[in-house]
Amino acid sequence: MLTEKEKQFLAYWECNREYEGLFLSKLLKGLPMSLVFSLPIILSVVVVKIYIPEWYMKISKTSPGMFITVIFAVLLITMFYSFFRMHFKWENNEQVYKILKLKAEKLNKENQQTIS
């Protein structure tokens, strides 16, 4: 017998699996967590660059164009983490859905055999 929570998950996932499988959906839903990791990096680099530019150039020994490259790289890493984190969650939910669906079908077959 499926528990109430398992039945609710089956109903939820049948309705939302297509939407949550979309690339844009995965990217947008994963952004908050990925920004938790990337915003401190971006903000620290920007604050140092704005308020102490001489120190930044002495310490980093990079050209001014490298600053934009670093920001762009961190943003790309943010997008990558965002998508793959949600893709991993989607795959886990899909696996649980398939297992529960098989369990429900097995229980239905057993019920039909006992009725016959």
C-alpha cells in the first residue's frame, strides 16, 4: 500500500515533471542557491576594485581587462552550478517517481489477482 505522502508525490510529479524538466526552469530554480556561493566572490572583487584600485592592481598583477573576465567566469560557474544542481534533483525525483509507479502497478496487479 502506498502511503499518503507517496500518493501526493506521484500526483505532484505527474503534473510538474514536464515543466521542471525544461532547461530554463532548472536554471531559474537553481539560481538562488548558486548565487549564495557566487555573490560573495563577485562582491568582494568589485568592492576591492572600486575602493582600493591601487592595492588591487599591485596584489593581483593583472591587466584591467582581467577584472571583467573574472566576473564573467564566476557568472558562468554560477549558471553551470544552478543548472546541474536542479538537474540532479530532477533526476532523483524522476527515479523516485518511477519506483513508486512500479510499486503502485504491482499493488494493482496483486489486488486484481486477489479479486479474481
